[in-house]
Amino acid sequence: MSLTDEVRGGANLPPPADRRRIRLEAGVTQTRMATELGVARSTFIWWETGAHQPDPANRARYATLLRDLARASAAPAEETRA
């Protein structure tokens, strides 16, 4: 991951309540998110609740994953309206 990706991802990490909402709307468990990010479930919970912040590389990966989940879970609703 490039430095630019890390900075961009860090700037785009949503607030904790939105992190949880995105995950739940996508139907993904905390365990699955932790596995996808390569961290322990407890670490993921800290990130999701805002108790701890991920390092820049993990923050970028987490932000990208959240963005992709938000788009994927919104896509069916957008297709239905079309």
C-alpha cells in the first residue's frame, strides 16, 4: 500500500457509529471483519467502537473495506429503483 493510500484511507474513516452501521447493513459479523483485516476480533471491536485507532496502514485497509461494503450493500437498492 502506498503512502497516498494510507493518508487517503485515514482521512476517510467514518465515525464509530457509522462503522458499525455499515457493517450491520452489509450483514457482516465482527469476526468476519477481523479475519478480513487480519486482526484479532478484540482489536477490531476497539477500532469499531473508537476506543483505539488503527495504525495508518490498517486504517486505510479498514476505510477501504467499509467503503466497499457500503457500496455493495447500497447497490441492490439502487438497482431496484432503476
